[in-house]
Amino acid sequence: MLDLTYDAPKPKVIAGAKHDWELVIGMEVHAQIASKAKLFSGASTKFGAEPNSNVAFVDAAMPGMLPVINEFCVEQAVRTGLALKARINLKSAFDRKNYFYPDLPQGYQISQLYHPIVGEGEVLVDMAPGVARLVRIERIHIEQDAGKSIHDMDPNMSFVDLNRTGVALMEIVSRPDIRGPEEAAAYVVKLRQILRYLGTCDGNMQNGSLRADVNVSVCRPGQYEKYQETQDFSHLGTRCEIKNMNSMRFIQLAIDHEARRQIAILEDGGKVDQETRLYDPDKGETRSMRSKEEAHDYRYFPDPDLLPLEIEQDWVDAIQASLPELPDEKKARFVNDFGLSEYDASVLTADVANAAYFEAVAQGRDGKLAANWVINELFGRLKKEDHDITESPVTATQLGGIIDLIAKGDISGKIAKDLFEIVYTEGGDPAEIVEERGMKQVTDTGAIEKAVDEVIAANPDQVAKAQANPKLAGWFVGQVMKATGGKANPKAVNEIVAAKLGL
């Protein structure tokens, strides 16, 4: 087990204001369920298809068309809830959320307000090695996505693409437990990591598969503690919602700007209006989108076309049994089984594909050496070229082969880096490359001794200096390595140089 400290939320105090103010943040993360079909129709969810090509009659709200629930989407929501240690509600129901959607033909969204499928859970947010914060999950409900309105193709009209209409979303709603911009971004990072491990959402924020609505308010010191005691949200100040955030960096910048905007209003004697806002990354500011509606404004009522959703506990138990090893568990195992630092284990488990690659390399080998090569050499090179592990030209078998050659003493660390470069750019079997190109390390002490003697004989002045100051013996080691093309065993060279110089 990892030795974790559960750090109490530390409020972000905004500098530059007349008074001290604390930030309070709640998140509504919309995660597109990784399903090939939509929530209530069999239409494809493939991204990038021709506009309006993935639209079934139900999605287009044709008369007489009735929704049919996609069981796979329900299963993915349950899997997500179980991974977040949440309560699974065996009975849930769908409601209609009514207001004008230009890109949702039926004119309402099918969602779950009163009886969500998943109840209270939690997420452990990694803030630093050994330090985590607990963010409570209020609920997860399933709902359908809206389409997309396009306003920049014609100066006089807008276009509508209904391909996303009806795509299944999980809305993961947190409690207002997040206290700063960095923690908000870290929360989304951790949630995205868990979803990708589960396979319930691909987490692609660029394509809109994962996006966050951020609720921001400010309050004076001590008010948050009163909220915790009373559960009265009025202590937290008036919140504003920033919609559709799809970048960790923009989430932080938007929260910081919005907090400062609200503080400026309050310190000027004004009142913050509850509203929905958008973040403009070009201007670095939020702007009003619409006044924030309350639940009653949406005229929610049970959807008459869908029966209450009832699931069996045995089915939930079977899903629980099929859950994969999750990030925190995998990180703890890497620390315990491979002797890694928590930092290295965090880097290696940040992505499920990275973790699988490392484990294949480390199997039966020195875990710390494997981690060093994967993180520093491979990940470093891939990052430099803007690639991820799925695009790596070096397989786990090839990198493992390089590490095996180091462990057997066939190559030195320097030669290994040269070998890695060859494998990365040209491919091939590391052992065969070493043999064919004469890269094998020289371990013959006689040959090394001869090289040392030649360097010493050619540099009598350096000999005297090294004997007076043993730290200068490294110069001879470097010259011998250079003379042998870097193939001499460094340990043997050091020992022989020290002996010849009488150190």
C-alpha cells in the first residue's frame, strides 16, 4: 500500500483584493460513453463522419419514434460508479428536461434528475507524491447529448449537425469540495485517468468526449466551514457556471479570472448574478452566456416513453468482479513489486497504455533500471517528437533486450544509448545489432590494461597531477574509453587506472 496523506482542502486565497476571499468550486464533467451506438438508437457515434450522416429516426424526432435504452451504456455507467466507490441505484428513471435546443430536434433532453443511476462516491485527487485530496461525487446520471450548431460557414444563416444528437453521456457531478484552480485541473486529470483505465470513455477532450462545466463562487473565510456544518449552500456565495471547458490549462485560467471578477463586483458593493458563462481564451476572460436557470425552470417531468430502469444486484456484482486494476492500485503495486519511487510509479501509471508497456519491459528484470529507460529515454524521446506510446518505434521486447544486454555486461550504459538510437531509428534485434556492428563491451582486462598503459605513457605530466590529486584520475578513464571507442568496461577501466597510478 502507498503511504498517503489525505490533505484537507486548502482554499485558494485571491491576492490583490481588499479582503481575504476563498474559492469554492464544483465540477460537472460530461463523459461520452464509449459505445458504438447512441443512448436510445442504433445510430453510429463515430467521430468525424459527414454532417447529419449518423442520425436515426429517433434522433431526428420523427413522429411515432420511441427511444429504446442501450444496455451497454447502462453497464458503462455502472462500471464507472463502482470504480468511484459509489452507490449503485438498482432503480432509476429518466426525465425530460425542457427548453429550446436548436440542435436537439425533440425540443427536450432525456436525462435523470430525480432518480440517477449512480449515487454518492469519491475521487482521490493526487496533489503531490504521497499527498491526496478527497473530492466527493454527488451523483452520476445518464443523459443524451445535443447536436452542434455551426455559425461560421455563412454570414446569414446557421447550420446544424445532428451527428452528436442522442450520443450517451455520463454527467459526473462533484460536491463543492474543490478549493483552487490547480486542484480543479488535477481532479479532471484523475477522473479522466480512471475513465480511460475502465474503457468507459476515451477521454479525448479535443474531440469533445470529455468536457467540464465549472461552478465557481467566492466566500469570506469561515463560510465554507459553516456550509460543511449546515449543508446550506448560501454560505458559499452565488455561483456562476463556466460551460464546456475542454482544456486543463483553460480550466485553471477561467477559474482564476472568474474568481477575480466576482470579488471585484462584491468589493465594489455589487451583487453577483447567478448565470452561465463561457471562457474566451483569446481575451483570457469569461463572458455571460445566459442567466442560470433553476431546476424548476426546465419543467422536468418523468419521461412517458421510458419505463423506470431496474437492474439486478447480481448483474452489478458481475460488473464489479470484471473491473480492471485501477490507477491507485496499479501505482501501489509498482511501488511495492518493482521498488519504484512514488513519482516514477505515478508517471508510469498516468496512462493505461504506458503502464502496460512498462510492465512488459520490467517483467523478470530490474524494475528501477526498466523505469529509468522507459521514462527518461523512451518517454523523453516520444515527447520531443510529440508522439505517445502507441506510436513508439521501439517495442517492449526490443527495450527489454537492451536492458538484458546491460545486465549481462555485454554493453555499457553509453553503448546502450547508442544502441537505443539505432533501434529507435532503424529497428532490429538489439542482440544481433551488437554482434553485427561490433558494439560488444570489452571486458578483457589484458586489452584494457594495454590501453591504460599507452595513455599513461603518453601523458607523464597528467600522471604527476593525478597522483597529487586523485580526482584527476577521471581524465585517464575518459581517454581510455575514447581510445576503445567507448567499448571498455567502465568499472574495469577505473580499477586498472587507479592501480597503475598507485591511488
